[in-house]
Amino acid sequence: MLNTVAAGRRLAQRTAALQGVLTLATALACLLSGRDAALGALAGGGAMTLGGLVAAWSAFGGGVAGAGMALGRLLLGLAAKWVILIVGLFLAIGVWHLPALAVLAGAAIAAAGMLVATKLWA
């Protein structure tokens, strides 16, 4: 085994921090287009970041377990991440009527941050 559970938790924390920073930077850039665009970027990036944190908590929160249980927790966390993301995007675009492009940009930049973080620190 190459990685410990503690290393996975640390990676998840660093990834969430990077996603948060990138979401704030995207919101500041979208602020040039108006307050609603900045809020949209925050909502999209926040949904992606929160989903990632929930997935990490689910995957690493149960301690040491067998392979079947670990896979089950991983899949449950992934499903929860997608539910949180879809509900967040629906709320931002459909209910709060924030600009869709800004919402999707925030989510996309946060997703890219996850890829960069895992490439840098994994």
C-alpha cells in the first residue's frame, strides 16, 4: 500500500483549500461583469468544493475497513458529490437566477483545481 488514510485526508484538505482559492479568484474576475456573476461563480465553485469535501469525508471517515466496505464508501461519497453538485447548480441557475455561464465557470475552475491538486500532491 502506497498511501495511508491520513495522506488521503491531507490531500482532500489541500484540494478543498485550492478549490476555495480558485473559486474566490473566479468570483473576483466575474465581479467585473456584476455582482450576480460573482455570486454565480461562488455558488458553482462552492457546490463543487462542498461536494468534494463530502466525498472525501465519506471515503476517509470510516477508518480502516475491508475492500468491499471501502469501495462502498467511495461510491456513496461519489454519488453524494454529484447530488450536491446538481442541486447546487439547479439552485444557482434555476431558483436564484444567477448567470449560468458564471455558475458553470466557477464549477469548472473548481473541478480543474481538483485535477491540479491531485497532480501536484498525490
